[in-house]
Amino acid sequence: MVEYVSQDGRHRHPIDVPIWRCPSTGQPVNLTPGDGLDPGDVDTAERSVWRYAKALRVPAAARVSLGEGLTPLVSTAYGGGRPRIKCEYLAPSGSFKDRGMAVLVSYLKVHGVTEVMLDSSGNAAASLACYAAAAGMTARLMVPGYTSPAKVAQVRVYGAEVELVPGTRQDCAAAALRLAEAGLFYASHNWQPFFVEGTRTLAFEIWEQYGFAVPDNIVIPAGYGSNLMGCHLGFGELLTRGAIARVPRLFAAQPAHAAALHAAFQANSDTPVPIDAKPTVAEGIATTKPVRVKENMAALRDSGGGTVAVPEDAILPAMHALARQGFFVEPSSAVAGAGYEMLLADGTITSDQETVIVLTGNGLKSTDALMG
């Protein structure tokens, strides 16, 4: 039986009433563990994340889909190694967020939710606006005032309401929480476990594209860490089921100017560690107080991976280096490329290992970074 479970594991709630946090404790909620997949469970005729419908706890018949998923996994010579690039930036709204949003919006629609709200640095807002439009929902999005104009324009063209919140990314989250307390349904990708239910498909897809095997390492640009958590859950389910013999090491790459998960990992903490945050060109993953530190730390520790904090002056060069090989991504995604180079240079990853670099957001969202 699928249920919501509070972060401390002490409270359970039915999933037939959508919630965004535990009513008893105010903590984030997770879903009870899934069963994973066998190779024969993949619906190869389905050209979206719903090819893994057997592992998704949302009725497939009610799905809202725009063909998200099935992004290319491309071999390259980037950074002095031979990594493969997972091109998540080729999703319908231009970011990996579409995996999670397709599943979350499908779940909410099935349960009668018609108006949604979230806070975002830009990509999640665009993704929710996109999928809310496809589902016939009304969306209100809160984004920091410094958000890339291209991302704001994208949100608006889908027909969503956008509010530019002065101050930091955390100020934006606080404004959204006030609206949630007032009763507007909070479809936050950072709080909603059905969003992470969708990001699990990244693990399933890499497994399928590797011929139902796994690489040695996966480097992921991380802000709040939904891809990191999704990979942890997805590969963990495959391991428990016996579909793989081991899990890949997961590495979270963050901008040094806003590396909250890195600070928590270095301090061996399951709660946020105060950091001295500074502005960063990697605005899409700049966060000072991630919601699910405990789950992110479990992903890193259980996989034998870790974190890497990328200096600010390494981010745009990595963006340009990726573009020179045909991968046009925003600076937040390029952090993963720079992180891979750093992990390679210090010997944490070796060039003969199979490594996947996940590139999450399209460069067209941040052309201002190239013109400054």
C-alpha cells in the first residue's frame, strides 16, 4: 500500500488526499518504497517517462504527458575523460524538471486539484506552467526578482501568473509558504514526493540505456537535489529487486557561492548548515536552505559518492567548453561539467570509469549570461 510517510518515519497519511507536508509535524513527506522494475516491465512502445508506468504510483490512464524523458545519452571526450552526457535539457520545457512535473501534475489532476502554486529559481516554474497548461490547471509562480528574463517570459507565455519576489531565493520560498498557509495548493518540487516519484525515471532510463546495467559514477548539478534523490530511490529499487548488482556513485556538483548540500556533507549533517552565500551565475541551483538535506545526504553516503563545490570562475568556461562539443546548457548545468573536471583532477573519478554527467537546463534560458 502506497502512503505518505513523514520525514521522521513516525506518521503515515493516505495518498488519496494530496498534501505537501505532514499535517502532524510540518515535516516533508516521502512515499513508501517502490518495487522497481525488471527489464521486461519497460513499455518500449511508450515514448515518455510513462514507459516506466509499472513503477509509477499514478494511474497511467490519467497521465499528463508531453513526451518528457528518453533524452539522449551521448559519448564525448569532455574534460579529459570519456564521460557520457545525459541531455536532460532537451525536455519539453527545457529542463529535467519535466520528469517530475509530468508525474506530479498527473497525480494532482486525478485528485481534483485545479489551481497550483510554487516558488522556483525559474526552471520548475516554467515546467509547472507548461504542464498546468497541458492539464487545464491555473498556475501561480513565485520567482526571485533576479531570475533570467528568458525564464520569466517562458512562464508567462504558458499563461501562468508570475510574481517577481525581491531578495534571495530563500525570500521567494518564504513568500510561497505564506500563500500555502493561506490555502493555495503548494505544488512545490522541493516538498512534493510525487515530483521525486517522477525524477526516479532518470535512474530507470540510464539503466535501460546502459543495456540494463549502470555506470560507475553520475555527476549531477544540485540545488535542492531532486535529481539526486530520484536517482538514489530509482537505483535503490533496482538493487533491491536484483535488477542491478550495485548502484553508481552519485556526486552533487554545486556552485561554491551557494553550496549548502556540500557544506552539510562536509559537516556530516542531516540538517542545513549555515553558509555565507554569494551571488552566482548558476542561479538555477543557488539555495541556502534545502528542504530535504537528510534524503540528499543518504543518497550521497549510500552510493559512496560525495559533493564538489565549483569556483565561480570555472562555471562559464565549463559552459563554453560544453558548447564547443555541441551541448548548449545554462550555467547551472555547466556546474556539473566543471565538477566532473575537478573530480577527475583530484582522482576521485578516473578517466577509465564509466561516468554520466547530467545536464539539466537549456542554454536558451540564460542567454543573458553570454551577453554580460
